[in-house]
Amino acid sequence: MTARQIAIDGPAGAGKSTVAKQVAARLDYLYIDTGAMYRAVALIALRRGLAVDDAPALTSVAQEICIELINENGEYRVYCDKEDISAAIRTDSVGNAASPVSAVPGVRAALVAQQQRLGARDGVVMDGRDIGTKVLPWAECKVFLTAAPAERARRRAVELTSKGQDVNIEQVRRDMEERDARDSSRADSPLTQAVDAVLLDTDDLTIEQVVERILQLAGKYTP
């Protein structure tokens, strides 16, 4: 039978969100982008002029805002307190702020609780950086996506350019490597591969090939 909970982890630029969305669509599962939730907190914090190391203030933001992840006619949208922030959370400034924000224990506690409630549903694909180890340790199928830093930076630069943003690929790579280091070294739920996750290097694979591989892995689940 096919796994009912699929956890996809990995660093920025590995293709998690793109792949997870397609896997969810193919299986008619709920897709949950946990990174978008941390970006939402980071966006509100930046708007309010909060420091990314102000743990009490950031925790309050995570506890008080209402984040909704909605599929609108096949398009994935993120709302915060009824405002569509889908585009606003995808800038580099918000992405870079999301890393230290996500390291705040109070923020993680507030969002992980929400994520676990969503993940308890039947038929879920969730992506992030600690899904297989912290959020959905019971997931029946776990995958850790990775790719070389240069390839991940290239993908991220292409994504930003397609949205009309001016991009310096070397700066994108430096920012990404710094974020990897922060995410991997944080004390609370660091970025790491779950012991029972399948490592999938996406360097030489197309999106379609990665999706097919994950569908194969999910289809091999034996209760």
C-alpha cells in the first residue's frame, strides 16, 4: 500500500517544495509547507521591526498570528491573518530571517504543534528541515533531498530571476551556505537526516524523476 504520511527534508534549494507539491498532487494528499510558516513569522517580525534574536517577541508573534495554507484552484497560497503573503515570504530577506527565527524554541514549539495537528490527517506530504526527525517522526515514508551547493544556488537564482528580482549568484550561494550552517547547528531540531530516511541526491535528476522516485518509495510501504 502507499504511505499515508510522507516527510521530505533537506536544505534550501534541494527542491523540497516543488517536489512535495507534485507528489501531493499525484496522490491527492494535503501538502504542508512548514518553511512557509516560519517565513510568515519572519515576515511579520521584519514588518514590526523586531530583532531576529528577540525570542520573547518572536514567540508572541508565532502564538498570535493565524497562518493558513490553502490550495486555490491548484495554486498553493499562504495567508497570514487573512492577508495573502505568498509572494512576500519568498524574498531573500525573509528567507534569511526565517533561519534564525526558526531556531527560537518558543517559535518552534508554537508552529510544530500546528504542524503535527495537520500531519495527523490521513494523506499528507510535508516538507521542511525537521519533519522526519521532529514533526512527523512516525511518517511512513521519509526522504532527505540534497544537492551540491553550486546546484542549489543556481536553482535558487533561477527562481528569484523568474520573479523579476536582481540576483548575484555568488551572494545567493553565500547566503545559502550560511543558512545551512545555522540550520544544522541550532540546538533545537537541527537540519539532519532521520536515521530511517532515504537520501536522494537530486544533482543529476529532473523534478519529474525525483517525484517518481518518491512515489516509488511511498508505494513500497508495508504496515
